[in-house]
Amino acid sequence: MTAVTVLGTAFILVICSLAARMMATVHAKHEAGQVEGIRLAQVLAAVFIVIAAMIALFELWLIIPYFH
């Protein structure tokens, strides 16, 4: 159980870090006047944030016994 918790937490941390990195890339490219690759980075950041949110909601669903 502890290994699963640690690995799950690390996975969420990686996803959130990748989303933050993508948003930083978008901001840096926008400030530099580059438009190539901005849309892809925005979409990837949104995908990573949605994945993290879905995992968090699933974990809440598992924790709260009312929904079972």
C-alpha cells in the first residue's frame, strides 16, 4: 500500500510539473515573439492538468464511501 501511494504521488507530481513546464514554455515563447509550438504546448499543458484532476477526483471517489 505504501509503494502504491508513493508511486501515485510521484506520478501526480510529474504530471503537474510537466504542465507547469509547458505553461512556462508558452509564456517564454510568447514573450520572445515566437508563435511556433505555442498551441501544442498549451494543449499538452491542458491535457496534463485534466489528467491530474481526473486522478484526484477518482481518488476522492475511492476515499468517500458514500459513492460506493
